[in-house]
Amino acid sequence: MRPHFAALLALMIATGCSVGSGAVVKGAGPDDLLKLREGPGLDRKIIIGLPDGTRLTRQNCVTTNGKVWCKVFLTDKPGVSGYVSADYLAHR
């Protein structure tokens, strides 16, 4: 098994990351926002900032430069979608 695939698989099992699963933003902090980006990576354009507690629906996750990014859409506004770092997602 390739190292990146193995790491992604382990993360998916640990966090319940599956297509269509519910997630919530956690760990951005009271004075910061999680950036929803157009693509997986810090170099991608920011669409919007999401505060802790924002409800998301996960689509799929990919590894870019050793970091896991998940394609998500806002549960309450399905037309708003992009990528966020999996480090700031909790299962709901």
C-alpha cells in the first residue's frame, strides 16, 4: 500500500471520513476562521471563512503535500463548496 493512501485510509477510519458524512468545524479558535478554499492547498483562493461549529457535509478527501484536505459543502447552503484542512474537522 502506498504511504499516502495508507495515511488517508487511517484518517478516514479514525475520523469517519466517508462521502456524505456530517462534519463540524472544530479547532479554528474563537478569534479565527477555517478557510474554505477553491482547491486542496494553502495556495488556493479562499472562498469564505468558517467559524467553529459550522456544519459541513464531506464529499471526499485527498492528500496534497502531506496534508489531508476534504471537499465539503455547507450543510445549510449546499451551493457553497470547497476544500478545508481535515485537521479542523470533527465528526457530527
